[in-house]
Amino acid sequence: MAGAAAISLMPATPVAAAALAALHAAAMPAGEAWSAESIATELGLPGVFGLLEAGGGMVLARVAADQAEILALAVAPGARRAGRGAALLAEAERRAAGRGARQMFLEVAEGNAAARALYARAGYRPLGRRRAYYANGEDALVLGKALAETTFCEATIV
Ligand SMILES: CC(C)(COP(=O)(O)OP(=O)(O)OC[C@H]1O[C@@H](n2cnc3c(N)ncnc32)[C@H](O)[C@@H]1OP(=O)(O)O)[C@@H](O)C(=O)NCCC(=O)NCCS
């Protein structure tokens, strides 16, 4: 780790869609950024929630019954290797578990070494492969992790 940062996480409502989109655009390869409109739409869908990290990170996740999915996880280039990605992921897991999810899934580009290292360290295991999943023809790996049951309540902890 480059240095411990003061991590400050907050829930992201559709009002924060522009901030989330700016972070997503800064972090993702050209052509893969999501617009503020699409992020606002996602955040309005049942089971979808987002978190912002004040130093420059975001996560979007969706819960459906007892399963959850990381839709997007991004940390601005200048804010990386300070624990933000791991903190965003852990809080998304905690909130998903609080909404009843027992498993978290995600897709990651096979060549995305940084994200694969982060997910492996967080306990994610490979479950499958989606061939030519990305626009550049790269395969996606499907990763998953069992979530612990929790009594976490979003109404009382931010
Ligand atoms: C992947 C990403 C979210 C990581 O964010 P981050 O804030 O830098 O991650 P953290 O600082 O919490 O890293 C946690 C651990 O993950 C691993 N890790 C993170 N980045 C790494 C890198 N570039 N190389 C190797 N390991 C890395 C390390 O084990 C790290 O712990 P350490 O710093 O103590 O060694 C960030 O690189 C990013 O936004 N990338 C572009 C978008 C993306 O790929 N999103 C995921 C799509 S599935």
C-alpha cells in the first residue's frame, strides 16, 4: 500500500450520478465510461445502490434476492493503492449482506491485474469465463464470494 488514507464512504443517490460518472470516466479505459444518465438510471432500479469515497472512488452494486453483483468499482488514478478500492468493496459487501445477499458476483477483464489482485485478496474465487465479453474482445472472468450473514442496518450506519 502506498500509504493509509482517511477513507470516507457515503451512500450515493441518483443526485450524485454526475460525480460517480466523472470518477468512472477517470478510472476506466476510453470508451468504457458510463454516462451520468445511465448511472442515475441504474441507481433508480430496484436493488441497486452506490457508494462514493471522498478521496476519489465509487462502487455500484445490485442485490436480487440472496445474490448480489458488483456493477462497477473505480478509484481515480491519483487516489489508488491507498485502500479505497478495498474499502468500497468491503462496504458494498456489507450492505449487500444487510439486504439479504449471501453471495457476491462480479466480472473482471482477464488482463486487469490490479482488479484481479484486489478481488483475490478480498476472497473472490474464479467461477467461470465469458469469452470476448468486452468491446476489445477480451474475456471476462466471473468471480464470486460467499457473504457472511449480518445484522448490519443501513438506516443506522452510514
Ligand atoms: C482496481 C481498483 C479499483 C483498485 O483500487 P485501489 O484503491 O487502488 O485498491 P486498494 O488500494 O484498495 O488495493 C487493495 C489491494 O489490491 C491489490 N492491488 C490493487 N491495485 C494493485 C495493482 N495495481 N497491482 C497489484 N495489486 C494491486 C493489492 O493487494 C492492494 O493492497 P496493497 O496496496 O496493500 O498491496 C483501481 O485500480 C481502479 O479503479 N482500476 C480501474 C477500474 C477497474 O479496473 N475497476 C474494476 C473493474 S472489475
